[in-house]
Amino acid sequence: MLEDTSFAIHPGNNPNLSETPYQDIGNIKHVEKDEERYTFYCENGYVTVTFNRADIIRIVMNPTDVPSLKSTPAVITQPETVHKELREDNEAYVISTSHLDAYIQKAPFRVRIQDKEGHTIASEQEKGLGFQENGEVICYKDMQEQDRFYGFGEKTGFLDKRGESYTMWNSDVFAPHNPETDPLYQSIPYFMSLRDGRAHGIFFDNSYKSTFDMKTETDHYSFRAEGGQLDYYVFIGPSPKDVIEQYTHITGRMPLPPKWSIGYHQSRYSYQSEQEVREVANTFIEKDIPIDVLYLDIHYMNEYRVFTFDKDQFPTPEKMIQDLKNAGIRVVPIVDPGVKKDPEYSIYQEGVREDHFCKYLEGDMYTGDVWPGESAFPDFTDERTRKWWGEKHQYYTDLGIEGIWNDMNEPAVFNETKTMDTNVMHKNDGDPQTHRALHNLYGLMMGEATYEGMKEQLGGKRSFLLTRAGYAGVQRYASVWTGDNRSFWEHLQMALPMCMNLGISGVAFSGPDVGGFAHDTNGELLTRWTQVGAFTPYFRNHSALDTARQEPWQFGEKYEAIIRDYIQLRYQWLPQLYSLFREAHETGVPVMRPLMLEYPHDEKTYQLYDEFMIGDNTLIAPIMHPEVTDRAVYFPEGTWVDYFTGEEYSGKQTHLIHAELDKLPIFIKKGSFVALSPVRQSTMNKQDSLILHVYANDEGEYKTMFYDDDGETYQYEGEESLKLPITISSTSAEVNIAFGEKQGRFNPSYQHVDVYVHSLQDNQAITLNGEKVTGERSGQSVHFQAKL
Ligand code: GLC
């Protein structure tokens, strides 16, 4: 391929870098106002300003028409009634809500949004809103020297995206992901910006190919799209967590996942027969390595026909699935969108007869090559087709399946453009549009079809969906794995900022293929990667055809023992993680967090990509280089306790930490606690007790909500849950553990709590709800039992 050689930088290839200038929207001529919106009639088009909440402003520009307020399917909430006022002087209109003031300059149209204390949140001066003849729309915003950028969904590179430019166009990228590989599978046209410790967010709700440029100019950044309206929301923060709450208020939050889906998952492209699947399952059990899920990749199907099994290799799928479930393991099959073009295949027949497949305007069906060869693609933009596809999943649920893996749903097609012809015309629920306009929505809509279908079929049980492609809002339906990475140390390193930025982008349930998908892994890399995986929200080991097998035991006893320890550690941490999933479900704030999210005023955290937090009090600083056993760890304010050794580190500084291969550096903030459980082979096994590890401090108070429920139904939406506020108050004389009033009717399998208080000073007493407890003391720790 010529573009892979020096030919790529042939002087004659240089593209014309001088861009045609954008046409500015121009001066305001007049404003029209109704209940919800203000529409500014400008010299060169129209701009509507409206509010979804007092802290969420929406701006829509259309060069040719009064803007439509129709959103992409990413947006699910109706705007609230917002009290607002409009003032006007010679230069500007000012629209005010209880949370913000929007200054709208008249000549030319420019917007400056301020909070009530007068901090500028987002502003435009020299350049503002514009467009081009060819339909492109653009927005420029001022950028200050200290501005940082996060989010943008699934992107390579470091944590802070300043100095980068990103394109949104869902793409299947098997080639090695490197720092300039862009775009990948997901398009989340949203970011959060941090300025002097205050955050705001922008969501550009446009499903055309779009670009965010924080690189080309020093005092502006821009976002633009190939077509459609310039439709964006500004979330005014002021804390990074507020921004995530605001963004996920608009695009939705993840449903509480079934507990089994936050256990350990094992996959391979492919486990090729029932016998092989059973052998893998048995080996996990024999070796005491906890596991909840095994995957069936494309070889389970009859020549890659979705909704079929290969009867030779999988003669009794129902029995296999049931036997595995009895052993605590769920089976999740892959389901791709491509339906094999085969007149004797019932899904294809139905799809054609009932008009479910994507077509050109002229009426011809679109087909493209994927695993099964020539295939048709369901038009998920249409409600009728989503329903059809969802109902088809009864095939799987009848076999006892409760989770589905959606892959190749960018959609990926084996051709030059890597996807569907952009001229295909989607039905789009009565508003037909081309694939060019809707490409980035295909994975999201497939996710909706699958999630809703599974929910319906499972009649009250939670399902699990894993997806490769998506758009803003994907968190409502699916967890996301980061696609075809490789068994490179660099890809382990890259996974951290990628998942942290996905979390900032509303996707709290994500993770990379542990061990690496392509290329051969090795014992050391798999071990270090499993340590990280034990704390990424989604935890799956997956690898490709013709690569070294990478189940936990493949590299000998030395590695196996450590890998087992960390998978077991994951199971110990499940109650803590589940409480954090509950928080993400209710507020959008992710499970896995960059330190910046907790310490937005600490500049040292702004680019920290190789450490992360689990919740607000646990710091994970993995080793991600071969044969390295020491690393620098930055600790934010407070004192931090090594989870394994009890050693203490003072914050606001960097310490050198030693970690042999068997050690993942984990630190808990003094004054707080974590809620764990005994190890189990599967989440299907009963949890006998709850274990609180409290880390005594000599001052301060830590408050959080412990959460639990049955982990498998939707009854938590009623009263069947347990919410227990827990407060740890420390003074030099005493540590008090206070269990607040329980809410909800859920009765967990454990009836008592084993409390361990660590890092105690010699004279520090322990009280439980104010009553003195003695307990058994060993060194600086005390253990006692409390009733729940
Ligand atoms: C794609 C997926 C990968 C899967 C393979 C075969 O490459 O990203 O995870 O194993 O297809 O289905």
C-alpha cells in the first residue's frame, strides 16, 4: 500500500492547506421570543437560544432556516421550564437564568456565557458561529492558556486533549492504535473544559462527521461538522462532577448492570466448540479462578449467520448454557449487524420481505462484505426494525442467554471506506436521511434495539450488552470495550486515559481487552494488565485468532498464581464497585476517575494519565512497563495508606513506590473506608458477609452511601434496595463509625458487617454510632463485628 511508504510524504501530495474562510453568521437584525426560546435573525442565518435547565443552555444555528429543535436520539430528556429574563442595550442582549447570564453581542452575533459570580464559561470574540457553502457548520470559542480539555469519548493519547484535534466518525481500526490513530469506534462529540479549577462542558449534538480542533490556533478552539445544524449545549459546571451530571441529564445514564457483568469475563476469538467452552469453564473452577462470563465469538454460528448455532461444533447449546449457568458462568454470544445474503436463511428472508434492511433512495438494497460474506444491514434508525431485531433475541433468551456482545456496528464493512456507502438512505423514524448524516448513530441504535429487545425477553431480569460502536448516550444501553488493541505495553498504558475520558463522557462501564487482542501477550504483560483490569469497570480478557492463548494459566504457575490473586481481589472489591456503579447510575459520575475529577484545583492532576481513582478515595497506580518494579506515584492532598502493607504516604507530593510483579499499588485515603466481601467463585455464589476496611485519621469526616440490591432484577426501582449512609469521623482521640438510617427493603444475604479499623494511633478509641467498641486489636488494627 503506497500510503504506508514514504510516498505518503511526497512533496506533490501536499494538500492545499489554505482553507476557504467560513461565512460568519453576521449581525443580529432582530430577535423573536416565545415561551421556550429566543431566535436571533442574523444577516446570514438564524440562531436559537434555549434552556434545558437553568444550568444547561442550548444554542442552535441554521444558515438557511429558523432552527429546528429536533435532536439526535442521544438526547432523551425534555427541557424543564426555566425562568429567564431578557435585557437589551445598544450592544447586546442578555439572557439570564438563576445559574447563568448569556451575553449575546449584536454586531456581529457572539455569545459569552458567565456564571453568577462573573466567571466567563465560554466565549467568542474574533470568530463565532459560521458555515460554508458545502453545508459545513462551525463554532469557534476562545481558549485561554490554562484551559484543559477532557472527554471526547474513546480517543487515543493522554488525558488532557489540549493540542489535539479529533474526528468523530465511527471506524473499525484493526491497525495498531497509536497516538495519532483517530477516529476509533465510538463518536461522543462532547468534552469538558477545565479553567482555574472550574469546569464546563460542551455537547455538539450532530451525527455527521465532526471535528474538534484544540490544536491549530492558540487562542481559539473549534468544532465543526460536515452538515446538519450547529446544535450544541453548554453545561456550566462548576465542578467537573457537575458537568458530568449535566451532560448525563441530557443523554441519560447507565441502567444498573446485573452483578454478574461486573465480575470477570473470559473471551477468545474463538472458543470453537462446546467441548472447548466446557474445558475452559472447568479449568477456571478447578483452579479457583473466579469467573462469571464466557464469550462465544463468531465461530459459534452457522457460517456467521446471526441467530444460529453451528450444529456440528455446538450440538446442544441450551444444555451447555444451562450447565455453565449451574456452575456460575453465563454465556455471552457475539451478534454483529450484518445478515448473510442467503435466500434460504430465515432472518434474511424476513428482513427482505418485511423491508428491514438499509436501502438506497432508489429502492435497491445495500449489501457489503463482512464475516458471512455479502450481507444486508438492518436499518436500526427505524423503530419498526429495532423492534423486529429486538424480538429476534428471543432465540438467545430461550437458550438461557442474558447478555449480548454487539460488534462491527460502526458498521464495519470490508471495503476501502471501511463502512456503508454514505449515500444509503435511512428511514430514520419518518425523517429519511443519508448514511452520511446518520453513520455515527448506527451503533447506538443497534444498541437500543438489542437492549430493549433483551429487556423485553428477559421479563424483569437485567440483561448485559457490550458494544464496540456508539454515539453520545450509548451508556443507556451498553458497556463499551475499546476494540482491537494489541498485546503491547503501550496499549496497556493507553487504556487508562482512554477509559478515564470515556467515563468523563458518560460511559462509566468500559474497559480494554485485558492482555491485548492482537499480537502475542506474555506472562508478565498479562499479569500487569490483569491487575489493572481488576479495577477497570469492565473486566474481560480477550484475544485474537492465531495469537498466543491468554487464559490466566497459559504462562505457568508463577503468573497464574498472581493473576488468580487479582481476579479474586476483583471479587473482594465487588460491593465497593457496585456502590460506585449505583452512583454512576444515579449521577453519571464514573466508577473509574482521573484524579482531576476529585481534585480539580490540583494542577498536578491535570495530565496524570497513569494513575486513576476508584470512587473518591482509592488510588490505583499500576506498573505498566516490562521488568519495572518501582514507579513514581503522585498523591493528592490527604494521607494515603498502602492497601497491602499499611504504609502511609503524605499527599501533595510524589513518592517512589516499590511493586514487585505480585503487587498492584493501591492506596486508600485516610479517614475513609472501602466495603468488600469474601472471595467467591462467581457472583452467583452467596455473599456471606460484608467487610468494611476503615482507615483511621486524626481529623475530618468522610460520608458516603453504601448500596446493594439483588443485582439481577429491576426491583431496585421500587423499594427493593439497601441504601446505608456511612460516616467516618476521626479525631486524635477517637474514630466514630456511624451507620445512618437504612433506606429500602432489600434484605441482603449477609446480616453482619466485619469492621476492620486500620492505621489507628495508640490512644485512639473506636466508637460505633457513638458507643465504644473494644474488638480484637492486632498492631494498628482492630476488628469487630457489627449488625447491619
Ligand atoms: C472484531 C472485534 C473482536 C472480535 C473479532 C471477531 O475484530 O473487535 O473483538 O473478536 O471481530 O468477531
